[in-house]
Amino acid sequence: MTDPAECVEFTIPIRDSTDILRARGNARELAARLKLGSADQTRLATAVSELTRNILQYAGEGACTIINASNDQQRCIRVIVEDHGPGIPDIALALRDGYSTGGGLGAGAWR
């Protein structure tokens, strides 16, 4: 396994639940190595976990790329999650306030 603190960028294929745990753990470890606070570490790990879980649930497989995007002014981690699932049929509707599929917390959990 690659040490996330030594990487500028690494990609984790998401094919089963163990990959979710790996992505979550690597994101948290990188956040800790960058000395982000424990609340930020938890938020990042939770976001990675939820996004990668959605890959398995809705697309079957995909990938999670975690990037140490820090510079001299700020510590920053970029997460890119990709899959080839069915997508959202009406994105404009889904972005409206109050829209819900009734299936989960989704973006509302971050407000």
C-alpha cells in the first residue's frame, strides 16, 4: 500500500467495501500528516466514505483519487470520485432547494 503522506496524487480503484475503507483511511492519514484538525480529518473521511459508497451502490465500481494539493499558503486535499453509473436524470431539478429522492441525506447533510 502506498503511504498517502508521501504521495502528491494516488488513485484507489473502488470495487468492494474494503476499497471504501482503504480510501477513507488514506484520506484521513493524509489529512493528519498535513496537520489538519481532527474535525476536518473526520469530515474528509466521512465525505470520502459516502462518495465511494455511492460508487458501489449506484455504479458498481469506479475510482477515488486523493491529491495533496497544498501550497505555500494553504494545506489542501482534493478528492476526485469517478464512476460510469447512470447519473442523475434531471440535474437541474436535483439542484433545486427542497429536492429529495427520499433515499438519503445527500448534500443536505453538509448544510
